[in-house]
Amino acid sequence: VPFDPWLRAAMADGELPKCCRNRGGVQRVESKLRASVEKGDYYEAHQMYRTLFFRYMSQSKHAEARELMYSGALLFFSYSQLNSAADLSMLVLESLEKSEAKVADELLENLGKLFSLMDPNSPERAAFVSRALKWSSGGSAKLGHPKLHQLLAVTLWKEQNYSESRYHFLHSADGEGCANMLVEYSAAKGYRNEVDMFVAQAVLQFLCLKNKNTASLVFTTYTEKHPSIEKGPPFIQPLLNFIWFLLLAVEGGKLTVFTVLCEQYQPSLKRDPMYIEYLDRIGQIFFGVAPRQTSSYGGLLGNLLNSLMGAGEEDDVDVEGPEDVNPIDLD
């Protein structure tokens, strides 16, 4: 079939119908830029990418701009031109921010790919993550889209940056991945007598974020796969038994069960001073406990929580109600 002369002219002017615009104009320009990079003309190619980006954006061709910057960033990464690649990665984000593109798995996966190729120690990577999460947070995901958090978490896990990986897993829905990372984290960085604490903190934090299904999956997977934990429940470690019972209690929603659990496992709960903060929040979310307004609690549960915190401790920080998810630092 002969090539339509109108289409050829339209490509040259950048005026393509929507059905073939992305395939035609962008691909032709892309091949020329690729040739420049392959010849080693990195600076010239980088500047041309930027020029084309602003030209496309001025014409409201956001998808074309995004696709060209994404392929260009991957090309520069493949030639170890990390600064140019990072710059084009930021332009990918700019095109998303200025367009009305809806959050979609493909776009999130592209952002995750760019993140995985960036220098872990570069300031551009930190800025990229912040902006990417903000863009992805449309709708109900205030702290960023769970899918993007999961992609970031997996990359950081591969880099053995367990602490940062853990944070992003916490805001994802990937309980199994989180548990497997925690098993490795515990083996690499923890003491043998802390194997229970790694998963306990994660489960409590997931519950504070009202994510009880992921909390349960993390606990089940971790306790099944950790080589230092004997098959249970019940478990040798009292703290693991507490978490197991707590997850059951959350399903039932009975305050008396929650209170008795906290009372029976006081020695285990005193191992980390943050546990009481998490349990205070969990009590509000799942058991209808009133928010704490001062350093003093009332009633049976209040006496118990006060005893866990230690006599004479002062805490003037008001804790907000359960609808405001996160005054507690979950990092």
C-alpha cells in the first residue's frame, strides 16, 4: 500500500491523527535521537530531547512528550548517562503532572522502572520518588498509590535498603512480599532474639493503617517462612502468640478480649515502647476505645495502658481520632 502523502506531511509537521500519532511522529524522531546517542553525542541528544519535550507540551501533546522522554531516559540509562536519564525521568513526571492522564498500572510500572535504574544515592532519585508518589495519590490514596509503593519497595529490597523498602511495603497491599523481605531483613540485620519483633512491628503498623487483611498475610507468611521460628501457632515466642491472638480479636471486635490480651502479655509489650502507641490506635479503630486526650486513661483498659507506659510518665501529645490515620510515626 503506498504511503499516504498527506500522512507523510503530517508527520513532518507533527500533526498526526490520534490513532497513529504516537506510533508515527514519535518513532521517527526517536530513531534520529537514538542514532545521536549511539554515536556518543550525548549532550546534543539530551538538549534535543528537552527541546522536543517543550515543543510537544506547548502543543498539549502530553502523551507524545511522555513517551519520548520515557524511551529517551531508558536509552540514556543503557549508556550509563545517569544525569541525562534522570533529567528526562523528571520530564516524564512533568508531563503527567500537567496532563489529565489517569493513574494506570502501565504508567506506574514505567515510573517504577525509571526509579529502579536511578543512582540510589542521587538527590534526583529522592525528588523523583516524592513527585511520583504525589502524582499517583489521586483519589483515596493520600500517601501514594499502593501499586507504586509496592514497585518502589521491591527495588529497594533488591538493593538491600531494607528500612526504606519496609516503609513502602507498609503503604502497599503486598503482604507476602513484605513478609519475605522482613525474613531477609531479620536474617541480615537482626539478632536471633528479635525475630518476633520484626513481624510484630509490621503487623501493628498495618493495623494502625486499617489494613487488617495485609497484616494477617504478613504474619502468616513470615512465621511460616522464617527459619528461626518453629511451626505454630502456638509459638515458643510469647510476642508471636500475642500478635496471633490480636489478629483473631480484631476480627471479633470484642473490647474485653483485647483488654485481657494486653494484660496477659505485658512483659512482651514492654519490649518496645512504641507498642503501646500502636495498641492505643488499634483500640480506637477496631474496638471503639475513645481517643486519648491526656496522659491519663480511664477504666480497665486505661489502667492497663497506663501501667504499660510506666508510672509517672508524662505525655501531653493529643492523639487524634481514628479517622485521621497517622499521627503515629510509622517509618
